[in-house]
Amino acid sequence: AVAQQAWEMESVDGGLTWGPARASVVPNHSASLEMVPLAGGSVALTFNNSTTGRFPLSAAISDDEGRTWSAVADLIGDCPGGGCSYGYPSIAQDPTDGSLWITYTHNRRTVGWVHTNAPWIRAQGGSFAE
């Protein structure tokens, strides 16, 4: 059986070679995710915090290059009427103020966006889906 987690690999030579793939602590149901380095050394991740679908859309912060995640926050935490699918998230840090811009598709029909920042994500006190 395939773990319902995102997979990770590590390189110790700048990406010339890679170690074996292993399941991470990040939940994933065969959906895309994106991670970016932030000014100051942290890493931000946007993903679906679920092992069963593409809802909710969430963000997480790591202070040790993705080895552990100190903060997890749902960006879109409700689904009126059910059947929501938030996919293909992308994340970028605004160089002018350090805020985070996250885009995603809603049911593969429209594109939505969230504008937030690392302090807000850290303040939410969430965790990964089990």
C-alpha cells in the first residue's frame, strides 16, 4: 500500500545525487504541493492537509529545511455544500514585505488566491491531518 503522505528525498551534494525516497510527515492524497525558501531561512509549504482528498487548503512553516514543521494553518477551512477540490497550489514570497501569495484551483474551474504571512500561519496552532 502507498502511504498517504508526501514523499521526500535528500541531496547532500547540491542536487547532483539524491538519497532514497521516503514518506514524510506531510499528509497527501496524490495531490500537488509546493514549498519555497523564505527570507530569513524558514521554508513555507502549501498543500492539502488531508489523506483522503483535496480539502482543506493549508500552509505550513518549517525552521529546519522541512525536517519538521512548527506551524500548520488551514487557509480555506470550510466547504459549503461539500464536494470542494482545492488543487495545484503555488506559493511565492513578496520581496517587498515578506508576505505570502498562494494561488490554487477551485474544482479545476476557477483560480483563487490567499494573501497571508508566516506570523499568521505560526499563530494558528494547527497540526497535520492523521
